[in-house]
Amino acid sequence: MDSVNEPAEGLVVGVDSGGSGLRVALAEAAGGTVLDTLTSREPVRTGPGGISAAHFLEQVLPAVRALRERAATGAAEAATGRPVLAVAVGAAGMATLGDELRAELPGAFAEAWGVRRLVLAADAVTAYAGALGQRPGAVVAGGTGMIALGTDLASWRRADGWGHLLGDCGSGAWIGRAGLEAAMRAHDGRRGGSAGLLARAEKLFGPAAGLPGALYPRTDRPAVLASFAPEVGACAAAGDPVAADVLARAAAHIADAAEAVCPAGPGALVALTGGLFRMGDPLLVPLRAALAERIPHARTVAPAGDPLAGAVGLASALATGTLRLPDDPSLLALFDGGAA
């Protein structure tokens, strides 16, 4: 898509939509300085057509209107009269459930704001943009699930993110499940069990024999499993060798995913983002070692920002004609929303 540098007085909108709600930011087009943000704790609903465009717009359009009005009374005077030049939306499930958003948002935003440009991205892409900006490398997003995304600025590569039954190897759900398996082994007297993990499991969930009945009927099993991951980390930090082995295996899986997507050659960067890595040294020490072994040419760096910062950065780059990240039909789709 052709890009033309836009006047600095324009605005951009960034949206980060996920399982815990959505966040909306209003920012300067030039430089991406955020003027204000709003947060909704209501996740966007999904239906037969995937992510509901109607419910998304019900939340985003009033939020942007409120942000522009608030900015007009603050430091950014006359924000209500300044054009929105670009919008970037990062949404969990965009790759597989985003057809309705891709079909309806370009027209809706053009009608609402006369927006010039729009990018609709998977949340992994906005996590990448927030963490590394527009540099080549790889980002591992770890929480309940786990996905790795990498680019050489020509194309994207994805690894894992296939859910707790088919993948998400090394994720919070994976660690929690492995820790609970070790607890059940200790309960049975089998090799590979951990009395420490058994004690923590029973404190959290009740008697071990009742755990299958408490877990299997749950529709939120990945989250329940992931809730035990911090216990595995604490047990490993206390010196439990079984828990430490679980985290070493998780680190190997995470490094495998990073290796699969990281571009070859010197200069690539790797960033780790998401709540999983707040576990600290019990996971990070073996993970750094595994990354150094598998991708020695890459340098691990701290993420510069979060997915909302990534969405704002994408919108700013799109508005000013400096977007370098590659487009992709499911991961990062670009639209021309018409002239402002």
C-alpha cells in the first residue's frame, strides 16, 4: 500500500484486545506519544462469525470519542478537530477468528473518523512491535499459553500457540500440568514424584484424589493449570529437583520455539514478554542458557513496551509512511480506509 508522510498534527488510535478486556490509546501521529488511554474489563465477544465486530465497535468508538474530548481539555488542545490518520488493532484470535473484524472495521472506521489507514494484527504481532519495534528478531509471548513470532522484515514465522492440548509447550499451562503430574506421582508412590509439589497441590486444590474431578469438567482448564505454575517456580526456588527439572524442560521448549522463528545471521534480537517470565530465575536461568545454545547469534533484550505500545507504534508508522514490518493475510493486514 502506498504511504505518504502525514502532517504532525494528526492523531492515531491503538487498540489492544484480549481475553481480559481491551485497552484503547490516543496518540500523536508523529512519534507516537500517547495522549491518553482507556481500559475496558469486558472482553470482546465471539460468535458464529468469530470476534464480534459489533461488540468491538460498541466499546472502541465511544472510548475514542471520550479520549478526544479529554485530550481537548488537557495539554493537547483542539484534539477533537484533529484528524485520526491511522488505527492499529491487535486482537487475540485475529489470525483464526478475525474475519468479521477484517470485513467490517475498515468501513466503520472510515465512516466514524474518515480514517486514512488501518492495520489489523494478531496480538502476537502487537506484542512483537511493542517489544522490538520494527527490528528483525523474535519475540516469545508467554502466559497461560505460549507463542513465538519472528521476522526478518520480509516475512513472518510463527511457532506454537496451538493451545494446551496440541502445544503451548513451556507455557504456564504446560508447567502447571507437569507440576501436577509430579504431584500425582508422589501421591501414588511412583518415580519422578515430588512431595513438595504434592503438598502445594493439595493446599491449592484439595485432596489429590479429587483433583481429576475438580479439573476435567472445567471449561477454563488452561487457566486452572497455569494457576499452579507459580507453585512450581516457588518449589524450584526452594531446591526441589523435580520442580527444577520441570522448568528446565519448559525452558528447552521455549528456546525451541524461539529458534524456529528467529532470523538467521548476526544482529537478531530476542525478547521475552508476558506474565510467565515474571517467575524469575527458576525459569529464566535455564531459559537464557537454552537460548544461548540454540541461537548464539541472537541477543536477548528486555521488551521495550507492551502490546498496546506496539499497536500505537504500528499506527504511528502507518500514518507517517514508515511501516517496515511485513504484511500477512492473517497476522498483519493493511487497509486503505479512504481519504480523511
